[in-house]
Amino acid sequence: MKKMDKTEKKIMKLLQTDGRKSFVDMADDVGVTEGTIRRKFYRLVREGIIRIAGVSDPFKIGFNSPAIIAMNVEPGRIREVAEKISKMKPLYYVGLTTGIFDIIVQGVFPTNEDLAHFILEDLGNIDGIREINTSLLLRIYKQSFEWGVALETN
């Protein structure tokens, strides 16, 4: 995969601030043509570097039991378990970690009953999971994707 150039990094930074920003406005901000923005944008999307998505507050759309679930897995099965878990619908984040847990996931569930079913039945039926630790989110104070892009050229 080709590295991002300085213009592509600027496009990404602009979209992290405003995902609906037009190609024309980005071209004005970056100082290039609208065609350059369009071509570079579609390359970033095609190569999976960026995805454009609407981000919602789970509580406001009926998911009253968002949760962070941490797991310990049998040695040698971490990748296998992570790949199985990655296919599960209620989860929007699956990551391998260092520290006291092997895998951390985040998911949204309509009710505590749905969360319990997911933990006891769905995760409970995956061979290799040794321990599950769940934290229910009570309120979200910040949910941002503006974590920046290094703009220096490589």
C-alpha cells in the first residue's frame, strides 16, 4: 500500500473535523483543484485508509446498554477468537491488547437482557475464551474521531 502524501493527510484531517465537507471546500482549504481532491479521496476509500460513516449516540437511538468487554483467551487462540468475535453484529470495535486482557471489544445492545444474552450465549459458546470482564457504559461524555493525522511528509 502506498503511503499517504501531504495532500491526502490534509484531506483526512479535514474529514475528521467535518465528514460532510465538499470536495470544492476541501480544495480551497488545501490549495489544490477539486479534481485532485476527488481522485485522492477515492483512492483513500478504495484502499481502506478511510471510511465515511455517520456516528450516533447509542442512547439516543435505542441502544441503552453500550458496553466494553475485555477477555482473556487461551494462549495460541487469540487471533482465532478475535476473528470470530469480529464477525459479531453488536460489536463495532475489536482490538488485541497488551496488559491484563488479550482482547477488548465495544458493542451496543438495546437492553441489559440483550447484553447478557451476548455474553452468556454468543461469547460463552466460543472455545478459547477463559475470562470475560464487562463494563456497562452509563453515559458518554466524549466520542470523537478527531485524533489527528501527522502532516509531515515521509
